[in-house]
Amino acid sequence: MRAGNDGGSAFPCTPPFYEASGLRHPDWPYPEAGMNLRDYFAAKAMQGGVANQPNGDALAMARYAYALADAMLIVRGQ
């Protein structure tokens, strides 16, 4: 796995509040926030790769999907 920015949460959510006090939930932030944006981008790229080459080399497609995801994060940050 590469070091660096993973893009943060792919599906961020607003922290829950207690109705009466308006304070944040005591367990926020939750320990598991879900998939990060890098994984989401890679999954979308992998989906296209598998659709076009269903019998291709899975490890090569996964590596390429993450390379595309890393490129998307770089361009997104510009």
C-alpha cells in the first residue's frame, strides 16, 4: 500500500447529536468510518476493467485500478 493521502472517507456523514443537548454523540468519531475515497475510486476503476476483460489477470487489474485511483486523487488535489 502506498503512503500518503487516501482521500478521506468516501461517504462522510455528519456526527449525530443528542436531541436535547445538541452535543455530539460520545462515541464520535466512530472507530470505523467506512471505505476511503482511494478504495472507492479503485473499485470503480476495477469495475470497468473487469467488464472489459473478465478473464484478465486479477492482480494486474487491481494494481492498475489503484494506480488510477492514486492519479485521480492527485488530480483532485490540484
